[in-house]
Amino acid sequence: MVEEKIKKEAEEEAQAQVDIWKYVFGFTEMAVVKCAIELGIPDFLEGQDGQAMTLDGLSAALGCSPSSLYRIMRFLTNRGIFRQVNQGLGCSSQNSTSNAIACSSITYVQTPLSRLLARNGEKSMAAIVLLESSPVMLSPWLGLGRRVLANSPPPFDTYHGQDVWSYAQNNPAHSKLINDAMACDARVAVSAMINGCPQVFEGISSLVDVGGGDGTALRTLLKACPWIRGINFDLPHVVSVAPRSDGVEHVGGDMFHSVPNADAAFIMVSTVSGCCMTGEMTNVSAY
Ligand SMILES: C[S@@+](CC[C@H](N)C(=O)[O-])C[C@H]1O[C@@H](n2cnc3c(N)ncnc32)[C@H](O)[C@@H]1O
């Protein structure tokens, strides 16, 4: 009995010594996925119509060395993002003939996971990864301990000295990252709503999307329900750069002051950005 207990404890300790490395290098998962999106690997493979692409061909198309790319792809295939079709012999940085042959014999295809990382895919999550892996969003997480101890404002506000929406207003590039990420989420969520409960939208002639970002949710909705007049309501700096489209009127304002009138309103608060919208909505005449 005692021996068994000692053995079990030793096994658990050995496992802990393995598991700890997940936390030491946990950041690499996000960093390598971000790298794949930025290099355009999912988009390039998506354009191959299901044909496997050689490592050599991929590296030539992306303009990088096969050996560097091989290391990235080995990481990603190990996690089920991309599939290596043949085993190949590996590809090192040595410039030998046998190595050149090895690189040309390795081929890759997309997987359901890598398809979500193609920038223009219908269900793309690429923009969300790019937002969340940006230094602006990541840095505040690194001060989480201080936030817990001091019970201070949200880490983003403490780190940047302003809330996420004010930061976005003052930094158009970051605002675009947010809007693009929210659009990804809206495409998927609204399509699911339309497919899952289309009756919700029957009999509604006007609808205001409160905090609707760049209007993607309403544009997606109006394709299925063209009888609805959409009002996309968001902060002025967001609607001023939102794409125009028939049937959707953009209105800038602050939801905590007032919201445009409509038959119905919806508020989709995505959880993806880890951000928050605090305040009380008063004088809301829609609903
Ligand atoms: C988390 S995003 C949600 C976007 C989209 N509805 C979705 O779920 O994908 C919150 C949105 O609310 C907007 N927002 C934040 N504070 C606001 C305010 N006081 N008045 C109007 N819009 C606001 C932001 O600009 C942003 O577009």
C-alpha cells in the first residue's frame, strides 16, 4: 500500500515536470498561429483547391527559407493545424542535395482548423487571433497579479491609462483590428441566429444593432431578411469608417445616453476581446 502511494506520487511528479513546460512555453501556440496568419499560409493553401502543396513551393510563394518554414509547419501540423500528407525526411538548414530532395517531398494540406485562419474565409477567426495577439491586448494580461492585489481598474485601463474604446478612438490602427475581429464574430453568430431561429426576425421592419461595430451583423442579417431596415449604432469613430451598404444606416453616439428608435434592438456583446462595456443604459426607447 505504501509502496503504491510512493509510486503514484513519483508518477505525478514526473508528469508535473513534463506539464510545467506547457506553461513555460504556452505563449508559443499563439505566436506561431499569428505567424502563420501573417505569412498568409492558410490563405495560400486555401487557394490550392485541396491540392497538397510542397514545402519548397510554399516557401517560394511566401518568400522564406524552406528550413525556417519547415519548423513552423512542424509545430502547426503537430497541433492539427495543417496536415502533412507524406512523412518526408525532415528538412534542416544544411544545404545538401539530399536535404533539397527532402524539402521537395514534404507536402501540406489545410484542415478544418487552418481554414478558420484564412483571412477571407466565411468563418474566419484570423482577425480575432490578430487582435488578441497584438501587444496592445496582450501586455495588460502580464500585469494580472498586480490587478488582483490592488483591486485596481481592469488591466487594460491600468496598463494603457484609458479604457479599450478610448484607446481605439485614439489609435485608428487598433480600432481597425477591433472592428475586423468583431466582424468575424458577427458573421458566425448572426448566421447561426438566422439558421437557428429565423422566426425571431419576422414582422420586424426596423432593427437597431447597439454596439454593432462596422455593421457586419446587420449586413449579414439583411441578406436573409431584406425587408428589415437596419440601424447600426456605435461610437462615432467606429461608424465614421464603417462600409456603407444599402439598407443599413450608420448612427454614431453613446449607448449610455440614448439609442435610436426601432421596432427592435439587439446587443451582441462578444466575449472575444476580453473587454467590457460598463455603464447603465438609460433613455433606451427601442426594444
Ligand atoms: C465587444 S464589441 C461587440 C461588437 C459586435 N456587436 C459583436 O458582438 O461582434 C462592442 C462594440 O460596442 C461599441 N461600444 C462600446 N462602448 C459604446 C458606447 N458607449 N456606445 C456605443 N457603442 C459602444 C464598441 O465600439 C464595439 O464596436
